[in-house]
Amino acid sequence: MDETVAEFIRRTVLKIPRDEIKMMLQKWGFLSEAQLQTLNFHQIKDNISQEVVQLCEKNSADIKQAAVLDIIYNHVYQNKRMWSVYQMKKSGEELEYFDITDFKKKFKGRLRSALKNVTITFKEYEDNAIWIRVAWGTPYKKPNQYKPSYVVYHSQTPYVFISASVLKSNLPLLCQALIVASNYHDIREMELRSHSLNSLQDIVFKRYSQNFQTYSTKPVQEENVEPESADIRIVQENRSEKERIHRLNREVFGSGPLPKLEFAQYKLETMFKSDPKMGVLDKKEPFRCLVKFSSPHLLESLKSLAPAGMADAPLSPLLTCIPHKARNYFKIREKKGSFPENFASP
């Protein structure tokens, strides 16, 4: 076994929490159950990793087999990576039979025609998700196994989830290989990013509805007891306002957990309104801007704006539209200078 393969396996094992090493090696399936029985999983991880490498040497492991173990680790700890959503388009609406063998062949063929020093590894999961790991090299250097790109493609859907490597220049090659292998003709980034791959999938596959979910609700309870001397009408107004905000928030966001989205952006194009006599705008050119949102938990942050008094309830459709507009690349136009309740993307 090559020294670089041995070192890569050792480092991969060291990343795994000690209590989970046996489980992941079993999922890997490269070592036999009898070989796993010889391992002492109660010693320090460095010793465990050395023993795993020795067993892999006996089985003549290569880099592709080692890469599968890395896929298993990243599948379990997918939140350690930042994921972006891409949407592909076809020229027509016809459905085609998906052949996984043909997909792999086309993907590898397209990528290797542009760059020969590349390691491509596939692993299929039960939810029709194909995990693809690509380690990039250069014309003169072997692939760097420690900075791979990851792709998660759900067959017969137009959505692809990509966790790119540091080398941004390889992203166009990756996208070209995807559209060729899946028989699409175009691919675009949807400007949705998060460490939570499951949340991104929930959004684009519409695994929730906004209202996000229907729950039985409880009346708002006041946490602080109002002083007896306070004006009863003010107390009632405050309570009514809090209940109104709580009700409107529940109607928009629901009462359950929200998908964990960390980044979103959309393009905004609008026309200004002004008095013609003032002559403020001589040209009727639209105002264009790029609106970006970023937060450790974007939807929860938006949900908290009204209760915190930082925004009026109900929230503007510009904010609550974010999950709904995911399928339209977040390109939003409004030509009247104000945003109606249900505005449409072009």
C-alpha cells in the first residue's frame, strides 16, 4: 500500500470520535468482521489508527477505497462542511430513465477529459442520494486528498448540493460534468448556503410548508406579573399586541423547528416613485441591488424580529419569501415601487 494512502487512512480514522470508529469501519466494509475483532477500540486513537492502517496494508487498500471511508465520515458529519444549492435545467419537460452506471461513466469521462490528475469516488445511499467525492490535482501534481469537493445529487431531481474545495477554479469543471452526466443543459447557483445539508434539502424539496407545519397552539402566557397600579387598559393593549404578533408569526413560520439556513441572497429591481414636478428622477431607470442575508440560523432570526420589536408584524414578504423563492434563484422584480402580498419572480 502506498505511503500516501496509509497516511490518509490514518488521518481519517483520527477524525472520527473514538466511540464511533468501529461503527464507521463496519459501514466501510473494507475490513472483515474477523479483522475488526482484533482491534482494541479502548486504546488511544493514534494506536487505533496505526492498527487500522496495518490491516488495510494486508488488504492492499488503494486511494479509492480510502476515499469511501472519508465519504462515510462526511455523510455522518455533513454539518462540518458548508453546502451550496445548485439547480439544473432541461430544454424540455420529458422524463428520462436514470441509469446510475451511465451517470458515473459520463461524469468521470467529462471530468478526466479536462483534468487527468483527479480522484473520483461515488457512494450511493438509500434516499436516492449519490455522494460524489472529487480530489483535485494539477497537470503536474497528484490529487490533494485533504481538500476535496463533495457533491450530493438526488437522481431524477434538478437539485445538486455542493461543498466545494478551496480551489474555486475547479467549480466550472465540476458543474460541466454534472450537467453532462445527468442530461441537463444548464446549471445555476441558487444562492442558498448552510452547514445543514438536511435543512437545504427540506427547503428545495418542499418537505415543509409555509405555514411551515400545523401545530396545536397554546395561548400566549405573560411571563412578568404587571404591577397592580398599572393602567389596566395599557396592560390589556400590551397583552393583545403580543398575542397578535405571536399569532401572525405562527401563521407565517409555524410553531415547529425551522430549516437551518445560514445564507441567502436575491436580486432586486424596482422603480422609484417621485413627484414629476420635483424632477428628482430624470430617467426612468430601475434601481437594482443585491440583497444578502447571513445568520447562524437565518429563518429563526427573521422569526424573532417582530417579538423583539425590531420589525412590524406581519413581516414584509421580502423577508418571508426566502424559502418560497428558492426555486426561482431569488430573482425578484417589482415595478410599482411597493411589494404586494404575493409577488412573483420572472
